Amino acid sequence: MIWGGDDPFGRWVQGICGLILLAVSAIATHFAYQTRSNGYSSRTNDWVDGIAFGSAVLSVRCLWYAMTGKGNVNRDDFE
């Protein structure tokens, strides 16, 4: 079954996506830190904070599935 606990292809895909999202989160966090230290508007910081937090949450979710094989959102069979 695709995206099951024993699906190595799905776990590799989730692992690669998790690492990409982790990098996006790190870059967005760095950008947010730089804009705050330079005194830019808070509206820009709100967007960047949202991107950093959202990508961090998705990264943890993807990496958790890649490492354990449990907790993927597509694991349920809705037939």
C-alpha cells in the first residue's frame, strides 16, 4: 500500500521533502532575524514568521513519517 508504514519509496519522498522544508524554515528564520535587526516593518516579519513556522511544522511531520513510518496524513483507507 502506498504511504503505508512499509513503503520505502514514500518514506524517502517524505524524507527529502522534510529536509527541503527544514532548509526553507532555516532561511526564513534567518531572514526574519535580519529584518528585525534592521528595523523593517512588522507586516513583512509576520509573513516571514508564518512561512518559517509553517515549514518547520511540515518538516517535522514529514521527517517523523520518514523515520518511523507512522503518522502520515495519507495512511487511512477511506474506501
